[in-house]
Amino acid sequence: MRFSLLVSVLFHLLILSALFFVFRVVPEMNLPQKIYSVKILRPIIRSQPQRQEVKTETVEKKPEVKKPEPVKPKEKKKPEPEEKKPEPKEVEKPLDVSVEGDTEEQTAMSVDAGRFPFSYYLEAVERKISQNWYSGVSSGTGGISCIVYFRLNRDGGASDVRIEQSSGNQYFDRTALRAVMNSAPFPPLPRAFEDSFLGIHFTFSQRD
């Protein structure tokens, strides 16, 4: 304990002597006799001028006006040919090809065709029916007649034979029907005639 205490004392003495020596070496500072008081001014901080906000006016962009495109001249459409309306078909009237004889018994014939230029064929049909017809009926009124209708087919056959207009005398009507049916078949229809049959109205008349 004593030894450590002595060491501590010696250590402190050495420190004190060292400090004393230092203060002796450093020269004393000669201060001026007059003492001036100096005020330390704070630096004036100038406020920066506020920047004037430049109002940027938003200029509304006007819509660009597009120049009208040059209008192409319209091509003139060629007038479409007017559709010809089908002309109303005229009701075909029976073609009158009457063949009259010099005797008291007479016959006449008309056909259901707009045009039938084959007169030779009609004369042959009329001649054949006339040869097969004889009534011998006396009406006592100056005359009697009836009309028989029949279809003359392409092969010359007769069909749909019927009284179209009666004479009022059954015997006279039957002789007319018999004359047509007994005359069939007739010559075939001309090749130039395109229909499948020819309608014939055959008139039988007798004068007293």
C-alpha cells in the first residue's frame, strides 16, 4: 500500500512539474491597452423576390379546318333499258275458216288458234266430216243448226267430242256427233304447228 501511494505521489509531482515548465516556456501574450468593443452584426438575409408566376395561358388549339376534297364528278349512269312490259295477251278468238256448200246442208268451222295458215288441212277435215254427215231432218221453221266441239290431236285422232251448242233437236245433234266420230282419224297435224292439239268448233246447219 505504501509503495503504491509513493508511486502515485511521484507521478502527480512529475505532472505538475511538467505543466509548470510548459507555462514558463510559452511567452506571455501582450494584450493592447485599449480594448475595443466590437459588435458582431448578423448578416442580413435578403428575401429573394418572389418569382412572378408566369401564367401560361393555354391557348386552345382551334380545330384544323380540313379543306374539302375535290368532289369527283358523278359518272352518269347509263339509263337502263326499260323492261318492256308484256303486252296483255289478247283473248284468242276462234279462227273462222267457214266452208259453205251449195246444197241445203252447210258446214262451217273455226279453230282455237291465233293463226293457223294451213287452209289445205282445214279443207281436208271439213270435206271428210261433210261426207259423213246427212241429217234428213225437217224443222219446219226454215232452218236448224248445232255446233260440235272436239280436239284434233297431233296424230289425227279426235277427243272430247261434245255438243257445244244444241239445235234443240236431239236427232239432229246425234247425226252431227256421229259425223265427227265416224270421220276420225284425220290427217296428222302439220309439223309446223307446235301445239299438242287443235280445238275445232264445227257448225252443222240445214235449211228447209
